[in-house]
Amino acid sequence: MGTTATVHRRKLPKTGNEPSAKLSAAKTRALELARKAQAKANAAAAKVREGLASGDSDSATASERVQPSPALATSGALDRPVRAATAGAFAVDEGNFAPDPVIARLTERAAHPMAAPSWKSFRMYVTNHPDISELRQVGLRSMMEAHQSLRLALAAVAASVVLLLAALLAYWWLMPATADADSPYATADTEQLSSTAADQWEAGVIPSLYQSDPAWGATVYGQGTMADTGAAPTALAMTYVAVTGDDSKTPADFAAWATDHDATAAGTDTITNYLAGAAADFGLALEPVELDAHALRHAIVSNVPVIVVTQPGTFSPVASAVVLDDIDKDSRIVLHDPSSAARSAKSWDFDDITNAAASAWAVTAA
């Protein structure tokens, strides 16, 4: 006995899963409208491009960007119009745009491109500047009157040149001088400098004192130490001991006076002023001595110490001081140089001393 299969069909609810005919028709119509709008837009864009190519001012004025319709914007199936690119510059008189003045000047300067670096190409690049052309036409004076920035720039350049010359002059003037290799003053010290011991100091005898002595060489003096530029206080200390016989004052005490009175600069005038001021405060008197052999000989044989302020580049790279002590059997001067034991150990011609001297002073008790 045959059986009959019964097929039950489930009725689908109307939830929008099945496309309706009305919706399909609306979408098709929307796409059709979008295609028509796109066709019109492409035609308008083509017309604008033709106007730009032919120089038509009306078309150029209408060169606004064509925007696609909203329907086209949501559809990715359609292509957007692309404006044709151009490598040529638009003419200003065509009303396309107003060029930026900075770009225009750079374009003008680029008439001579520096493809290969050379002096010729660089000169052509620089002289093609519009300011150079203006300078050639009206002259520097007229151009300075018209441009305040140019006046200020030239004033700054002039001030820089003046400052540079002043700096070079100051360097040349203040630069420490050195004696020539064959100069009698260019004697190098090779041994350790040792001053006369304080227990041997006595009146009438000039002790050998050196500015670099460890007892006071590290004392601050001016911009350095006594060992650097302390010749003047050391020389005055030697004459003080010879005149008074007092062994309680050392070169450090005379250096302290210079520091307190701002007289530590290594110049001939400063040293001269220091000697005059410090000598008076320490009970000494200075008498000027003429810078000739006869006057120096007379002062030395009078058995008084003579301080000679020396020029830079002689006994020292800077102004210094030495003490004349005696005259030997060969009629040469025996002296004490605070900066050099080697120069103190040799005798000197009178001409060597007068040629190096800036001033000379006989030291006595006040």
C-alpha cells in the first residue's frame, strides 16, 4: 500500500529579506539619475578645459571645480573627472591667478641655473638679483635713501670693520713681545731658582730674590701669580732690604700693596706708578736717573740700588724691572733680575741696559 509524502511549506515573515519590486525600481532609477548627472559634469569640465586652453576669459572665470552629485559621491562604480595637469606657467593677463611676488623673484633669479658649480655661474646667479639691477640703475646713494634696511645693513658692516680693526690694534699693542734668539736678553734658565735666605739679608747688600720662589711664587698677583708677572714687587723688596736691612718684609708684602691699590698690570706706566706709591708707604724715596751711561754709572758707584723699569720684549715678554747692583772690573753692570737667575749671573754693557730701559730710579731711605 503506497504512502503519500506531505510537504509543509513554512511561510516566511515579511522582514525585508526578500527584495521588493518597488525598492529595485527606485534604486535603478537613482543610479540612472546619477549617471546622467555625471555625464553633465564631465561635459562641463571638458568645456572648462577647452576655455583654459584657448585663453577665453569667460571660460577661465567659470573654472570652478565641478563637484559630483551626492548620489555619485556614494557610488564607487563611477569615475571622478580629473583636471589635466600642465607644466607651463599661467599668464597673468589671462586672469588665471596673481603670482606670489616672492615666487616671481625666485623665478627671475633662476634664469641662470647652477647646474655645474663654478665661479661664473655663481656670479651670474648673484648679479641677476633684482636689487643688483636697481643698484645699477639708481646708484648706491639713491638706493640707500629709499631702503632703510640697506642703510642699517651697511652701518652694521662698517661698525663690524671698525671693531675688528680695534681688536687687531689692541691685540698688537697688548701682545707680549719676545726677545730675538740672538738678543742678549734671551737667556734661558735651566736650574731651579733659589733666593737668598732671609737670615742673610742685611743693609747695604742687595739680596738675590726671584719672583718664582716657592715661598711667594704662588701668591695671586693681577690676572696670574707672582711667578708670572711679579717682577716689580720683587725688585722693590730687594731694594728695601738693601736700604733698611729689615728682613720682616718679603716680596709677598709688596705684592699685597699692589693688589690693594690696583697696580698689578704689567705695563711700564703702571710699574712706574706702583714703585712711586709703594716706596713712599714703605719708607723709601725714589730719585729719577737719566737713561745714559754716565748717569747710571754715577748712581751705581754712589752705593745705592737702582731700579730699572724695562720695556716689553727685553728682559721679559711684558714690562718688568731689574735692580742694578755694581760695576765689575770690565766696566760692565752687575744686576739682579727677579725673573731669571741666568741673566742675574752675567754682566751687561751699559748700552744693553739703556736700550732696554723705560725709566730708572735710585732708591734711598725717605
